[in-house]
Amino acid sequence: IALESFQTLLTRFPQSQKAPDALLKLGYSQYELKQFDAARGTLTQVTQKYPDTTVARLAQGRLRALAVDAAH
């Protein structure tokens, strides 16, 4: 349900102030659901769309965790 909520917000209100957080949380949700390819794509999008922000730094941290998970 959280996944759908974040996607709905991004679809309906792409310019919302909450969009960066929603995109980050979408990536987090995908990660937790072990949808690693989708999570990697979403989190990369966060870093590209919102560079030099807190959400980008958080996304980079989760991307590093993904790289570690993929190595195991």
C-alpha cells in the first residue's frame, strides 16, 4: 500500500514539495520488498533529479547498501 501511495503522489503531484521524499521512500520500499533492480533505478533517479540534497545523500547510502547486498 505504501508503494502505491508514493507512486500516486508522484503521478498526481510531480511538482509537490513532497515529491523528492516520496521518490526516495518509493526506492526504500522497493528495496525492502527485494525489488532490487527497481530500487536501484528509483534511487538513481533521486540522485539525478535532486542532486546535492539530503534525499540524494540518503539515496546514495541505500545504493551503497544495494551494492553490498548484490555482492553477497
